[in-house]
Amino acid sequence: MITSRENEKIKYLKKLTSTKHRKKEGRFLVDDLKTYNEGIKRGFKPLSLFVSKDFENLKIPENCRVFEVKHSVLASVSSQPSFSGLIGVFEIPDYSETIFESDRIAVLDGVQNPENVGAVLRNAALFGFQSVVLTSNSADPFSLKSVRASKGGIFHVKTRRLVNSLIFDKLQEIPNVFFAEKEGGEDICSLKIPDEKIAIVLGSEGSGIEEGFKQIQHRKITIPTTEAIDSLNVAVSCGIIMSRVFSGR
């Protein structure tokens, strides 16, 4: 059993809580049992598994190394109050060549809250969006907070951060690009949903969609609301729009 936070394996797990090291190692952590099980169900295999308690019927793929760790030591990596007692190390899938091949794509521009990013991944999985592309100044979708908030969506949806210039080029090849705007766009409730390929672009609540994107041919869409509150949370907006696209197929 691993009992010290100074153990090299624990230090390695802690390194993977940073974007820099996740990118360098090509690996990410899952510290939620439900998300872990969803990954296994979807055919993803952890490279290693760290547990601090017994789990009934826990599925452990063949050749996955399992390490028993003192709960307080493993919990120090997760830092969530209701830590499940499990951390799996997974390989980050490389979707760079195929992420724009999907028929339903969401693009997040400058969305820096990792839990919002995770919630968008959850929405995407539920409403049939196969890809979520993020600009380089958005939160890392493979952070612990994003993975947790995705509720398993991280294993259903192609996701990757890309440089803006590449996103611009790829969006120009898509016949139907919609920008979610607070006001001035077509009412999402009455919008006729095209049968062709669709990309939805959403910006941060504070800054909106970057000006550079405006050069791309697009249509604006708006969610009708009262004026009681300034704006919708980006993940909520995304869920409403994705639901409308899904129901309007």
C-alpha cells in the first residue's frame, strides 16, 4: 500500500492535475466512479488505477496496473470533498484529424471555466453533438473539474483545444455555422434546423465571440429570454441550443 504523498507515483498523479503535464504526458485523470465506469463501458482502458477502498463489481481491464493507496493520500490528488476513492489514468485521445468530420459540432471560444466546459461535453453527449472544439484560450477539457462535470461525456464526444487559425479555416468549410448571440439573432425556437452539417459557436459570458470569427459566413441565433438577468450561463445556453438542434432533426 502507498502511504506517503512523497511517493513517486503520487507525485506523478499530482503532475497530471496540471495542463502542462497532461499535454506533455498525453494522459489525464478520472477521479469519479461514475465517469470511470462510463469510460470502461465506452471501451476506454485505463493505463493504471489507484484505489483507496474496495469497490464492489469494479471493472478492471486486463493489463491495467492497480495500486492500493491510503485514502487521505489519494484524496490529496483529487481535492474534492466527496472523493470517491478511485483515480484512473487514461490516455488522451488524439482527435485532431477527425474532430471536424462530425455532423454536429460545438465550438467554444474563450470559455475559461472548466466546469462549464465539462457541462457542455455532457450536453453534447445527450443531444447528439459528436465534437466539441475549444479555442486555445479556453479551459482544458481534460482537467479534473471538466472531466467530473462532463459526467462521462468526455468519453462520448471528440474534444480538443486547437489554435484559432485552424478553427477559422475548418469553420469556413462548414455549410451551416451559427453564432450564439445574446440578442439580435434568429429566434432559436422558430429556427429551421438544416439537415446538413452544423457548427454552433459560443463565446464566453464576458467577452462573447472573438471578432476574428466574424469574418466567417454565419447566421446569428438568439435564445428568447426576459430582461430580468443579464445573460445565461454558457453551458445552459449551449444545452438549450443543442436540444433545439436535436429535436429539430
